[in-house]
Amino acid sequence: MAIDLTDKTALVTGSTQGIGAAIARTLASAGAAVAINGRSEDKVAAVVDQFNAETGGDRFFPAAADLATEDGEAALAEHLPHVDILVNNLGIFGAVPAMAITDDQWRRYWEVNVLAAVRLIRRHLTGMIGRGWGRVLNIASDSAVVIPEEMIHYGTSKTALLAVSRGFAKHAAGTGVTVNSVIAGPTRTDGVEEFVYQLVDRDLPWDEAQRRFMREHRPQSLLHRLIEPEEIANLVAYLSSPLASATTGAAVRVDGGYIDSIIP
């Protein structure tokens, strides 16, 4: 079963590192032209050059913009008006005691984790519907369902993404465009490594710190390890493809069995 995204253009937000970078690489390996997004033009350009050099091609191109702002999104739209596959991966997270989360922090998480995705969907969904094909993927989190006490604001923002996905899927019903969310479980990225060390002893070697984190803070995981970014990317690539034409309005889990439910 081959995934073929030839002649498709994909925008992966927050794709200079971590899960976003893995998704960008995987989509490109299936034939898509992929826009790399981040706030820094220099960093985005460096990542594009690196990825193109690694693959010996030119499937990656720059799309630098601060998508947490209306002006940033509008500027990117002028540069990139046509998108077939939209992957809203941009997000921020961090541990804050429940009663210490400020109004400004709540607003910031809503702007970055929710409204940035909504603006891009509004921008590109009409074009997808007009062409009769498109894919929108919103990268959510196990925290959308299992709200963590240490970052309620983050979990709430990811819960909202599940609703955003379902609602826009209804708007696109019967058009050939699918809208889904991907519930990613605890995944190893640079940001998550820093988060782990916020919760366990920084003097521990990484392997021991990871095991302690999973044992003490994510004991529900059936993998007993952090997920690799490429494992998230594999599911995103499938959902981005024509093979997933009957999957829409769904919250699809790639969580290592973290969420204790028999319902996907």
C-alpha cells in the first residue's frame, strides 16, 4: 500500500524541528512539495537547505511567518495561496501549577494553539472545497482527553482543536475534503526533553529520566516509552493521502495506548 502525494502542496506549521519536521520529511518522501514554517527566516532557510540536501531534491521551500498573529497569517497567504494539505502542528506547552496560570497565559495558549489553526483553515478550506480535494490535519494531544494538572491551559487548547476539527469537517461534508485531528501521545522532542527535566531530576541521564517521567507522570502508557516523531508522521502521511478518503471528522490516536479507552 503506497502513499502517493505527487503534485500536492503541503504546509506544515511549526516544522523546523520535532514532530513538525518529521511530518514535513515524511510528506516529502511521499512526493509532496512541503512548505517549512517557523518564525525566523534564517532558521527556516537553513532547515530547507538541510532537508533538500539530505534528500537530493527541491521538495522543501520556505514559508517563514509568525502564524500566531493575523498579520503573519495574511503575509504567508500572499506567499503561499494554494495548499492541498494543511497540517496545523504549531503549538506551545509548558508546566505551570494549576492555580498559577495567568489570564495572559490562557490567552497566549488560545492564540497559538487554537486560533492560529482556525485562521489557516478558514484561509485554505474554501479553495480545497472548490478543487474537490484537500486534507486538514490538526495535531492535538493526549492532553486533550487526559487533562494534565500541571498544564491545564495546554490541555484545554488541545481539547478545543478536537472540536474545531469536527466542526470544519461538517462544513466540508461531501466535498472530497477531509478534516481530522491527530491525538499524539507523549513524544520525544527537544521541547519534551526540557519538559521532562522540569518534572524530574536534571542530573539524571536521559534514559533514566525518561523512564522515571513515564513511570511517575505518564503511567497509563502501554508503550512505557516516549513515541518517536516519525511514528506520529507516519499516521499524518496516511491521513493526508487519498487512501484515507473515508476518514473525516475523526480524532485519530497515535498515543501509545496512553488514553485508557477502547474508543479511538
